[in-house]
Amino acid sequence: QEISLEIESNNNFPTACGIASSASGYAALVGAIADLLQLENHFSQSELLFWLTEWSRLGSGSATRSVFMNEDISFIKWETPNEITNKEFTSTVSLKYHPKWKQLRHAVFIVNSEEKTTSSSDGHKYANSSPLQKIRTAGIAAKLKIMEKALMEFDFESVQFLSEEDAFSMHAVMQTGEPKACYLNKDVANLISLFIQLRNKYEIKAFWTLDAGPNIHILYMPEAEKMMLEFHKQAQISLNREIKILSSCFFNEGLRI
């Protein structure tokens, strides 16, 4: 039997500018459908999480993270079909991590809140037109193993290096594909340089990354709070305008304005 649904949704933070608004939206939509169908009465918790992650992933790959927001889980990965492990389906699994990561904080500096000219869906299609895409993807499996080990051992320096390196690599792919998507522009590059200078000055645990957009994500430990305030102040001076921040000061909490 077919049913029809009328869906109304809205965001209270910038949309379509590279901070995964579609991810939260699809996770919320799939969660609402699960509630409508009362799946919690028919599935075990693990079965329900599998259902939620797989359906939300079809709308947005990043949505799998939002599905786990109510769980004591914050680091997840996709496991793809693999002849060695006999996996037939893509699945989302949680990663074990050192308890010190629970102190990690997250802030997004909104450099540009306007809608992107190239959507993430189109970006995935255009990636293969870049001569750098195969080089980037070829190293992911090995880097993932290093990342998993670093999460277990609270090896902050390795997580920092891998995250920043992959951000540069991903944006290099976008800038060398056709059509080109250039989000790592002069303003963003200058702010990243400013952040690195302050990080080196304070010698604290913090790193930057970029999603598919021009807005800078900073992940940091609590002792970096003073440096973050100075970075915000100097960033606004550098761009000569106000920069809004989305922040999360509690582990496994969503971003707030």
C-alpha cells in the first residue's frame, strides 16, 4: 500500500555552503519516518541503527554521522563490500577511541554562508575528471588504518596531520577537475595560515579542516580556548567583517550558533 507524505523542513544555520546541512536534514527525515513506522517496536537497536544509516546515506553520505548523535559514538567509518571480509553491503560501524577524545571541541568559522555554486552531488561526479583523484583515493585505506590507531592511542599529532593533509588533497581535486570548484580561496588560505601561526605560538592541540566549502572547521582541546578567541579576533580584522561561529563545546553534541 502506498502512502503520501508532505514534508516541511527548515534549518537554523547556513544551508548548502559546505557544513553538512543536508546530512542533518536527511538523518532527521529518516528518523521521522522510522518513528512514523514505529520501527523501534519491530527492530533491535542494532537493526534500527543499520536501517537509519543505510537509508539516510542514500540522501547524504555524511548523514550517517548524524544518525549516531544520540549514541555514545562519535567516530564512525563506512565499510565497503570486500571479498576478504565477505561483506556484501556497505555498512556504517563505530570506531573505538581513547577517552581523552571526549574533551574534543569543534568550531566552524563561517567565511561565506552563501549557497555553493557547485553542489556536493555534482562535486562527486566531477571528481573523476581531476588527474589527482586516483592518487588521493589510492592512499585512503592505508591512512584510515593510521587514523584508527591514532584514535585508540590519542595520537593527536597523527589525527591532525591526516586531517589537514586530506583537506588539502580533497580541495586540490576540486580545483583541478572540470568544472572547477575553488573554495580554498585567498581569504580561506590567509585564515588557515593565521591559525597555524597562532597554533605554533601557543603550542596547543588544535587542527583545521575544510568540508566541501569555504568555511573553516577547527577541532581543538579545551586548553586551546584562549588561542581560539585570539584567532577569531584576528580573523575578523583580517577580513574586515564579522565572522559568525558554529560551535560545539560538549562531546557528541551538534553545532550551535
